Amino acid sequence: MAYVITQNCCKDASCIPVCPVDCIRPAPSAAGFDTAEMLYIDPDSCIDCGACFDECPVDAIHYDDDLPAHLERFKQLSADYFAQNPLQADPTPEPTRHSPVGRGALRVAVVGAGPAACYAAAELIGTDGVEVDMFERLPTPFGLIRAGVAPDHQRTKSVVRLFDAVFTNERLRCHFNVEVGRDVTHDELLALHHAVIYAVGASDTRALGLPGEDLAGSHPAADFVGWYNGHPDHASHDFDLTGRRAVVIGNGNVALDVARVLTMGPAELAGTDIAEHALDALHAGKIDEVVILARRGLADAAFSVSEFLALGHLPDVDVVVQGDPIDDDAAVDFDSANKIAIAREYAAPSITPGHKRIVFRFGARPVEIVGSQHVTALTLDDGEVLETSLLLRSIGYRGTPIDGVPFDRARGVVPNKQGRVLDDADMSIPGVYVTGWIKRGPRGVIGSNRVCAAETVAALWDDFDAGKLARDALQREVLRNLLAERGVARLDWDDWRAIDESECERGQAAGRLRSKLVSRHDLIAAALARD
């Protein structure tokens, strides 16, 4: 018997060091870790101790005899993975914590409060004496965990439990509802801290470059995701759900999230933390088909095996695969081989009358978005015209420039080497660092940020030990006084707890997990109500 990692693996890799027989792969030190979609437990080496089960932050690990039917496939995936990648010892030593520092010797500003920022803060707070100030422009923490992860992925969202001890540590101070560049400048952060780590993500959407892209009814998928998750910047958006078909250009996991949300029944959605306005609009909507367009073939699909597999368990939804021939010889690696195998299973069943449909069109190249003032159709390169009133663009993200910090506009990231920000001469700028998507580009899952943050913090410690961060920083209270003088409604961790409690109480009253507050005004009011 063995334990099995399943669908919502976050790739945090915290399960690996606790395994007494070192049988979880790929390890962060392995060449394939960055591109791996998830982790696997070797069924022949597992000793059933349960250490990984206890450690997993998203409850993705199950005992193989207790696997629910919809996760049974992952047992075979684990066996197949190790058949192709036999377990070998990992000689990489476990990283060690930096020795404690004196109070006031190292104070770091972390800009952002999403997973990359949280992992960076955890790495820093793990060393006694380090002080961290975390800045977030929204009144709420957790970034894309709160506003990007699909509402039906509640286990994935539970990763935030990892950071409870970090946020309640007296050496970390939260400055939510504080925007760097508006309320406090980059230069002021440097004067108040020995180092600054930017973990601001990649919030801009890549453009298609197609005629008609700016028509009403054509939206970045990120806006739709923010809308149904209650992000304050997107909650007021309006999406046309009156047509029968929605088209999503792009085929990553975000595209699959969107397709699920558009085709799930109201009862299933009501059991999530989807925003109330989105729940009502989707219930009244008429969309019964979502077409996902991929320019390349099935073997090159950007979605993960686990998310593709999960679509087959949606109630009253048929999954259809069209376009690219389902050819085993097209597989280039373990993941693509499994995507092809799953696609073959989807191709076998007949269409069920009355069911909604998620249709994958591989090898489909859009050439024009049609409409006079509003989207009415999408033209493909073979001349086919897909009628639609809702088109969502999901072809990737880009970072946006940060005031006072170099920016690579071509790549949409801050230029850096191992997290150290580089100037125009490729020289590192003392005390300025990046982590997360603004560092490496929009790739990886939530847990990928752990390894990324560890690399950045290791570079910071090297600079600290080399004396490159040795300068006098202003007293910590100067920051709080500065924000108060500027009339900034700064919120802290206790304020977030008040917001969280308010949302959960609202949800309980409505028979739901939570009912999100979606405007800055209401969020701040809920925070201040505790006083």
C-alpha cells in the first residue's frame, strides 16, 4: 500500500523533506522540476508512514485504498511516472537556515501579498531577528490564491494555512491597502529598509494582435476570473452571458477554469466561494457550450494532465476533442502522453442530449474577431466562422513596470539574476530583489514560488553576509507615521481577520462557505468595524 498525490498538488514540495525514504519526485534540485506539472510518490518505495499526508498544505495526498473514484487514475499515473523515471537518490543537501541576526540588523520590505510574497516572508521570518514589512495595494492578502484560483478549488486555496505562523509573528508587519508608487515610493522603501523584494506578479494580459480584439464582448480571461472571484478591480465588469456559446482563445489551466465555471450548475457553484454577483449572473446566463481554441496540437497543450482529467467528472457536461488527430506517436514526454490518452477517452463517448459541452479545438488559428460594435463571431484561418457573443483571451500574462525599478518590456519582467535586480549595465542594484512571476515570467503553480523565493532570499543573505546591505535604515515607526500623515487607510493582519470573519458570517447566513465583499469601501468598512 502507498500514498498517492492527486489533482490539486501545489508543487510546494514541503512533502519531500519529511519523507523518511525520499521517494517523492521530482525533487526541486532535479532538472525537470520546473516543467513538471505535479509531484509523484513511488508506490514501490512508500512505507505508508503518512508523513507526507500530514505535511501537504492542500490535502492533495490520499492513502491509495481511500482514493475517491474521481481520483483513482492518479494511482496509475504514479506507477507510470516511476516506470519511466526510476527512483534515484537525491544527493542535494537540505538547505540550512541563516544564523540569527540582531534586532534591527536586517529589515526587508516585501511588496505584494500573494504566494510569492508569502513564501519570501516565510523564508525571512524563519531566521530569528529579521524584520519584514509586507505591502499590498488591496485591503486583502493572498493575491491570486484569493482572486485567481477557481472557486471550486477550495483545497488549493487552503495553502494559505501555511502562512498563519508567519503573519502572526511579531517581527512581520502588514501594510494592506497601501500601494507602492502611490502611497510610498521605491526610494522611501529603500530608506526605511535594508532591502526590498518585489513580488507583484504579472497582472497584464498578452494581446492577440487580431482585428476586432477591442470590441465589446472581447475580454482578457483574467478580467473574467477576477470578476467571478470578487476582485475589487474587476467586480463591476459586465459580461454578455446571453448567447449559447463562449469562445476561449488559449488552452492553459486558466482557460479550463473559465470553461468549468461557465458550465457548472448553480448548485455546484453555490457550494464554492464564488462572488454573489457572478453566481447570480451565471445562473441567469444561457451559455451551454464553451469552445477552447489551441493553435498547436494536443501534444503541446498548455493545460495540466490533472485539470484535463478533472473535466471528465463534471456533472452533465460532455468533453469533446476536435481538430488534431489523437496520435500516440505525437507524445514528447510523460505529460503529453497522458493528455493524449485522456483525449482518446473523451473522444469515445457519444454526446448526451441536454448536456452542456466543453469543446477543445486543436490546430485552430483565429484570424479575426467579427462584429461592428460587439463581438458576434470569430473567424478561423480555414474560413470557419464560430458565432459567439463572449470571447475570452487567455494566452498568457505580462508584468507591468514598477516605478524606480528597471523593466524588460520585451519579456514583461524585471531583469534579474537569481532574484537580484539588474541595471542597464547588467550590474546588480544593491538591496533590490524580485521573486515570483515578475522575476521568472508567468509559469509554474502556487508551490513553484517556494523554490523561487528561496533562491531570491539566498541571494539576499549572500549580499547581507558580504556587507552589501550594511546601511542605517530609518526607525520602523517612521513608516507608520508617514502613512498616517498621508491619510492612508493602512490595514494590518487583525484587520484582515475581521474581513475574513465578516465574509464567513455573511456566507453562513446564506448557506455558503463565504460571501465575499467585493468593493474596497466595504472591505475597509468591515476591517474598521472591529474597532
